[in-house]
Amino acid sequence: MSVSDIQVQGVGDATGKSYAIVFLSNIIRDAANPKGDQVELYIAPLETDTIINITTPSYDGVDKPDLQLEGTVNAVLQVPLLSNIRVTPKDSRVIGRSTITSKVIKVEANKNIVVYGINKKKYSTDGFLALPLNVLGSEYFAFCNSPVNPDDDRCQFAAAAIADDTVIVIDVPEGVSLDPINDEEQIKGPTTFGVSLDSDQAVEIQSIFDLTGVRVYTKNGQPFAFFSGNTRTKLPTSRGSRDHLAEQLPPTNAWASSYFSMPTPRKDLAECVWLTKPNNKAAGGVVGC
């Protein structure tokens, strides 16, 4: 199977010309300034003479990427970026904070490409397949894993706007509290609240509670990009170490009733499958782990 064959059922495939990417907080408080702290993009052009631009239109930091690359078919580009472009600033070990950020990375090309993101620290790494703007939707449900150590770990998700005046609406269920956004107060469920964003802004929400099944949407149908996971967690909980989890999730209009699960190459590791369904947090669970 080639990268151009990757399909997102119901809305298209994973190839495109424009992407909005957020690298979630990846925090290790028990290891100060670990080496190998960086984020990376892997970009696979599908044609020759592909021109790729990588920018952060709303972020003005000294570490902002402003790159133009040329690629060709059958040659994957590895693009290292400064680690401060992830939501949490480099070397910061602050935990328990939600935030509005302008650290949305735009990847734009003149021809179709496939993009993969790696959020890497020496002791905690995960990656995700990026979804192009043309397959984004207006409704998502978070996927996380319950934090093993609430003092150090958080569930989290991020919603990134691709147009001005985008209001991200979050349904917080009963018994769940969200970490405060910037200097505001903690948000306690049950409640529904909205966050207003302009293009290339994002809101990252963190919580010590399992956020699996939390609904995030726009009332006017405005599409946005959605990323979900954990700062760090254990899966299964019997394992000795914790790792960052990150995924860009497809919208609900791309959901289906059957899936393929790719096994890990190591047979000594358990296969874990996480299941949920809309508006039913109790349906979340691990299968075969």
C-alpha cells in the first residue's frame, strides 16, 4: 500500500495540499532538560517538483519556522523544528494548565503530499498522521487514557481554527473538571462553554480526568483540526514507564462500524484497542490489553 492509498472513510484520504498542525504539550517533570527534545515533520510528496512551505502565520516567536522545501516522489523529507513550537514552551515543566496558543503550524504545497508529525523527547515520544484541511469536520470526540499520576500527567486535546471567528464549543460532562485556561478559573462539569479563536490559533485543554468521549464542536459547522492524547501515561498500567500519546482525530462524519488494527512487531507487547461512542463516556475501554 502506498501513502496515497491511505483513506479516511467518508471524507477523502490523508493526502492534501494544506494542513494545520499542533504539537501537544509533551512534559517530563521528573527529568530536567532531557536531550533529544525536538519535534519533526515527515513529508512525502506524491509528485516531482513539489514545493512545500512551512510557516506559523499567527506566531511571531524567534523560533517560528519559515521554510520552503522542494520534494519529489519516493523521497520522504525529514524536517526538524525547534521544540518550543509545541504548545508548552521548551524546558517548561508546568502542568495543570489549559491555554490558547498561536503555535499552529501551516504546511502548504503546490501538489499533494502526506504529512506525519513526531513529538519527541528522549524519554517520551509519539507521532501522528496529519489530516489535510479538506477532510476536517465540525464535530469530534476526545480520546485519552486516564492519567496514572495526576500530579505529573494530564489528559489533553487541542482544537485549531482554520478561519477567523471560529467558536470551539466543549461539552464538559458531570464529574469532570478542566484545568483553567491561562489565568481563569477551573471549569467544572456539567457545563458547556465556548472559546473564540481566529485562524491559526488553537486552544489546548488539560485535565486530571479522563476526557475520552468529551464532545468538541462548532455550532455553525465551521471545520477545525483536532488533536487528542496525554502529556504522558501508561498503557497498560502494569508497564513501568510512561509515554506521550498524540493523534490527530478524524471528525464524526468519518466514523465507521469496522476497522483494521495493525499489530506491533514485538510479540512480547500486548495489543491495546481503545473504543468509545458519542455521548457515552462509559463506553470507553481497553480491549485486549
